[in-house]
Amino acid sequence: MTAVSCLSVLAFGLMLSTAANVRADESAFSAQLSCQPPAGPGRILCELTTRASEGKLVWSDALVVQAPAFARPLRSRFLARITSTAAVQGAFAKLALVASEAGEGQLELLARGVICHQGTGGERCEPVRAKVRVELRVLRSDAGAR
């Protein structure tokens, strides 16, 4: 086998393994974000929920990727708390933002996690991630008085 054909086989194998990981991440891990509608400038509370559709979610956090200029997060990274009951297994986190003025914009988070699977060779764990967005709308505080 020539060096060129060896490199082609290696590159093709790398593309296949990368594509398989992306598909596995998207199907095995989900995230939901919801924020309380603020009455005006001030504190905005949001909740993030992450879940594994297969395997066991053993760790999760989130990074703030984008926040509007009028509503800044108090932290850019936050750890999610793993909860496991008979009915639900997932991770939950709260995020606080401070809205300095009225405005509309998008909050985007990158939720990350580690999912473990029990197999014949023992436990195998893999990192996963999912982007989640929510539209923020802060009204002027005097808008409700009119």
C-alpha cells in the first residue's frame, strides 16, 4: 500500500469517527432553558435542565456563549446539580442575569455533560454537549403604569 493510500484510509477513518461522535452527542444529550419574564430592569432568573436519553449523566455544566448587552449574567460558567430519582435522571442549574435597561436579545448557553454506559468491557464514558437559546425581553419599568 502506498503512503498516499494509507493517508487516505486514515483520513477517511478519522472523518467517520468524528461524524459518529457528533451524531451520538446530539441524540444522547438534551438541554432546555427557560427564563422568568422580568417585569422590568433588575434580576432575571433562568433554569437549565440537561438529560441523557441513553446511559447515565454523571456530570454537567454550562457556559454562557452569548448574552445581550442589557442583561449580563452574574457568572459565565455554572455547574449543574445531578438529580436521580426512579422517574427522572438529569441535571439542573439556575442562572441569574442583571438587566440594566429595557431591550430584546438572545441568551445562548453551551450545555456540557459526561454520559457513562455500562458495557461488556466495563464502563465507558464520553463527553457530550448541546447549545440552547432563549429570547429575553425586558420592558421599561414604567411601561406597565400607562
